[in-house]
Amino acid sequence: MGFIMTIDEVFENPTVKEVIFQIRYPNLFYIENKIGELQLRIMEVFPNSALLHRRQIVLTDLGPDGEFIKPPDLDEETGKKVWQFESDKGFKLNITGDSLDITSNYHKTYNLDDGSEKFRDIIEFVIGNFMEVMQIPIILRIGLRYIDECPIHSKDNESFSSWYNSSFPLKRFNLSDALEMDFKTVIKTDNEYLRYVESLQEVNGKPVLILDFDGYTMNIKTKDFIEVTDRLHDIILAEYEKTITETVKDYMRDGKNES
């Protein structure tokens, strides 16, 4: 299935607030022994590092005297180790025994040539080095998620519809009366999935439209990771393009057009 990329500019004031790329892979028992080599490979781009522990929740019964009874399969170490690396530009990399994710709150462009740091280049740099060190033959899941915080100039159907081609049932419910409004769908095209969410929320006392695009696919050969990620990006971009109008593009160009 083909996707036409029509947005070919980098906006001064983009609506995107967070972009997350993630891969999942079979649990690597040897990752702790290899993480130092990976750290040296990526240190120039990700100089800041930390080792974190994510606590796991364990539900247990109390004995007849109210004493804690340790389950037989509960290790002393119940936390999940997370190796975290951060770039000076604000890209954050988290690695665990079975997953890797890169988060950007700095996002300007995925792959357009405008002088900005491309998120695609960061993905290719990190995953390329990771695969060389870890030698993983298959990726269980690749995901790419965009979360956009879009302005609502006036909370009425007419104004809202001039900004967004929304999936909200506005013919039945007036936006001005809505305290909450949400739409969610999960669609499949070929081997790719997209979870699409629209949500009317309030941020800093103002109504906003949250657009949440979560594209993913499963069981990918390692060598195909960037091609698959490009395809997920194109699917998300196509849906974003369908959702916004030229008014939103004008707003993103200068951040001042709210008429």
C-alpha cells in the first residue's frame, strides 16, 4: 500500500510534543556484559548515562500472624535494570533486557533536509550500533509513536471543523457542551498496525486536541529495521495530513494564526 507524503516542510511551531521509537526482542541474558561496549560506541552522541531500576509490583498473601510470606519464585532483586543514555539535544535512550526505546521532545523532522537533526538518523545510529554489538537476528516488534498537542482556538463545532477533519461525532454532540470527547481505532494495513486516538483534553486551563498515532509491526528481520520504520512513519504522516487543515499548517508556520 502506497502513502503520498505531502508535508515537505519543517515547521517553526510544530504540534508534535513527543516521538517514541521502540524495538522489542527476545530477553538477552548477556546484555549486561555488552552494554559497556555499546556505551563507548554511542558516547559521542549520548554522553550522559545512568543505571536505573524499575520496580516490579509483587502481590503476596500475609501469613496468619500478619507476616510477609516470600513467594518461592521471588528473587531478592525484583527491579528491572534500565540503562539510560541522554544526548545534549534531549534525545533519551532506554535499554532493558528485552526492549530499547528512543524518546524525543526536541523533534523537528523525521527525515527532511533543513539543517535540523533528523530523528531517522538517531534511530539508524543507535540501532545500527546496538545490532552490531548484540547480534540479534530478529526483532519481535517495532513501534513508532507520535503524540501531538493541537490548539483549539474556539470550542465550538464551526471553528473546530475549520482547523481539523476530526472523527468526533460533531453532528450529534456539540463540542461546546463536551467535558470529554474521545475517539480510538486500531487498523491493519498489510503487515502494519496503527492505533489512532483523538482526545479532547485541557492543558494549562485551555482546551486542546491530543492526537496519538501509534504505528507498529511484528517479527522483523534485523536488516529491515529502518525500511519498516520508514513505512510506519509514512502511515502516521498520511493520517496526520488527513486530520489537519491548512489553518493548522499556517499556525505551525508562525504560531500566531489563531483566527
